[in-house]
Amino acid sequence: MNVESLERAKAELATLPLVAADLMTYELMPVTPLGLLIQGK
């Protein structure tokens, strides 16, 4: 999912039927671009 913040991701996921019905839970974590990891920065 490509969003600007965790709050935006949570809002998007809250619209899914299984999430809205409390039948599915999830965990979110921010990630950095992989290019930075490959370069060792």
C-alpha cells in the first residue's frame, strides 16, 4: 500500500468489509525505500 501516513492506511483499510465487520485485524508498520537499504545508508 502506497500512502503518505499510517493514519491514511488505517482509514483506507477501515473501508474493507471484513475490517468494518470486525472479522479481520491487521498490523501496520512504516517501511523505507529499499534503495536506501541496498546502499547501506
